[in-house]
Amino acid sequence: MFRVFYAFLFFFRKLFSLKNYFSKSRSYIKFLGSKYGGFYVNVEHPDSIKNLLSFGIGNDITFDLELFELTKCKVFMFDPTEGVYKFIQSQKLNINFFFYPFGISNVNSKTKFYRPLNADHISHSLVKHKNTSNEFYYADFKKWDSICEELAIDEVDILKMDIEGAEFIVVPHILESNILPKQICIELHPRFIENGINEFFKLILLFRRNNYSLAAINSSANEFLFILNK
């Protein structure tokens, strides 16, 4: 069912004026990072990109590194997964990179964080789904407004989010806030959750109602770029 669903995504682009957006800015939309950890982003005005908030970095920060090389922005990285802090320490990062060992949710709390079903994988999740095991530990999570307040920022140029299904509870909270990211690079996981296709379209329509245009979809139809209309 989901294979048919993902194929269908390429036929509803007109609804979000994707063709029109590409006709104006296609040359500025670049895919940055590895095939596994990369996203599309608009780099038409690289000097105007001052910050990136990156949630769910795992052990792949290629997107963050390549965006920094283009923009020299501040990179704020968040992930409560065990082992990620050690991975970050092993990297030789510029002083404009900052790591925080907590995740994003719709509340400030210490919450169950489920381990992946495959122990060789790193993708933990705030929500229990078919790719998680029954094993969990408690990790710290904070809501969007609290994170922005802690960072002392009132504008977010780019939000990157790969949080394994928890986006369906986090994004509505972000879009209700006073700080709307100018670009949102996000991996959506409807296949992980109950009624995933319905929840996917509810989220897509929520982006549209909050004045975001769909600007790019990757070849696997699971990573999306939404841009806030001026």
C-alpha cells in the first residue's frame, strides 16, 4: 500500500505549486549531504542563512557540514540517542557547531525513548512503532518554544528534522508558535504510525494552511522541503 502511496506523491505536486516554485528557483535548490542523511534546501541567498536547527542527527551530519560550508551559519544539533554525544566528540567541528543531548517534543519532559528493532541501527524514536523494540530508556525532550528561548533566537532560517515518526506530534506544535522556520527540511514516516496516510495528508495540509509551499521531494518520496512564503 505504501509503495502505491509514495508513487502517488509525485502526482499531487500541482496542489502545492511545486512546478511553479521550481520554475522560479530550481537552480538554487540543492541536495546537501549523503544519500542517507541528506536533504534538499534553498541556498539562493546563502549569506542570509544564519542558523540551522538540526533534530535527529544520529551518526550522519553530512547535511549540517555541507550547509555550513556554503553559509557559515551557526549549527545547533539535537539528539538524545545514546552514543551520539560520543560520535560528536569524535568529529573536528567548527566553533559554530553546538550539540545538545535532548530531543524535541510537544512538551518538556523526560520521556520513553524506544530503541530500534534492529540493534545495528541507530534510529530511536519517541513514538512506539513497528521498527522499534519494546526496550526503551528515559531521555530528555523539550518543546519548540522552550528550545528557541534557550538558544535566545527569535528567527530560524532552517529547521531539519528526522525524528522517526514523532514529527506528526511535533510539527503541529511548531506551526502554532510565533517562530516559524523559513525552511523546513523533514523526513516523514507515515509508514511507521497508525492511520499513517491520513496523518500524512493532515500534516501536508497543515503546512499549506500555515503558508508553506512544497519545494522539493527526494527520489524516495520521504524527504520534503517546505518553504515559508514571504
